Amino acid sequence: MAYLRLDKARQVRKQMDQTLRTLTQSSEGLADQEYCAKMEKEVPITAQYLLDHGVKLNHHDEKNVLLEFNTNQHFVFPEASLNLVDLASLTHFPQGGGHAIINALFDHIRKFDAVTVMWETQAEQLLTQEDGSVCGVKVRKSDGRMTRVRGKKVMLACGGFEGNREMLGRYVGPRTEHLELIAPGLKYNTGFGLKMGLEVGAATAGSMSGMHCELVDIRAKKPDAVIWGHNYGIVVNEYVDESLR
């Protein structure tokens, strides 16, 4: 989904046919078609939800993108307080978008008296009933004490396991401890939430032999320090070893 773009109407429909063909071909038929269809339907709804709850979007026009399909040359990013200039195209590229989303949604959450936010609290285990249904979470407070939080529904919004070297080695492969993170905040993606789900019977999904990677500038301290490039060109084998002459 790396090349998928929200167009100026915040839709992805025009690109989905080509995206699905690419996914099906590259995955050798293993791509989850139902998942892709769900994403096509829900992405515009999600973008509108963010707008309705105070998240402002910046628009960034791509310049001279060489892809096999038309992206409408358009990005949509969450608005942030800091804009950095992309020297390659002399356009503004917003940073810290995820943090801006959290701030906007928390402004909305604080309007409800019945909401309690528990800071410095780590979820340790999902609580289940005799029939196997999830009914709460066991959490550890900053002082080490354990407590149970009950609820009719539990939603895991925990990210991946980019910050967990042990899980990277198990599910991705060797030498993953040398991988640099594309954004500093990914170190908090420990995979603990995924482990909690697996412990109560959740199934795994997706590719177990690869991952999506991008070139990044490891000297950068800001998120998403991506080095953009496209794999179009000519590769010529060396026919003669000049060092032997």
C-alpha cells in the first residue's frame, strides 16, 4: 500500500484496481482481497472522521513522480505546527502528524465526563470470561501495582512490534537488530498488545517472511526521514575485469 494516495476528494477508489493487481501479483495470490476492499471503503470515512473531530489536513503535491499508475500527484497529511521545506521540490512537508491527531482527538475526548485516561499504565493481560470472550484488561501502574479494568468491549490500538528485537527476529528474520526505525516513536511499538491477543486465541495474519522497508537518514531526529527514490534504470553487467589487464 506504499503508493496509495488520498486524492483531493479524500478518495482512493481510482487507484485501487491497479493497487490490487500489484498486490495480487507481488504476493503470488496471497493478498487478502476482503481486507483491501474494506480499506477502500473505510479510508475515506476515517479521513472524514478526523476532519470532523478537529484534525486539519495539509495538502502536498507530488512533483514528477515516476510510477506505473497515476497517483493524482497528491498527498494528504495531518496538519502540524512545524513545516519543513523539502529541498527537492521546494514544497512544504508537514512533520509530527501522528502527534497532531492525538492532540485533536484528546481535545474531543476531554469533553466527556465519563472518560478516564490512565497515563503511565501498561496493559499486561486480557481478561476473559468462561466462554472465552474478552471482558477487560489487567494493567500495571507506574508504581508496579497491578489492577483490573473491566469493560464490555476492549479495543487494541497498539501498533506493530518494530521496537521489539525478539519479535523481529522471530517473525521477520536474522540481523533485524540492526534495523533503524523510520520514526523515533516506533520504539514504543513493543508488540505487547499483539502478544496479549495471541495468548487468548487470536490468529496471526500477513506475511511471515518479509516486511515493507524504506531508506531513511539515520542521523535524523525527526519522524519519517525518508530517502525517496524509484527503481527505474538500466543495470549493465561487467563483462571484463579491468584489473587483470
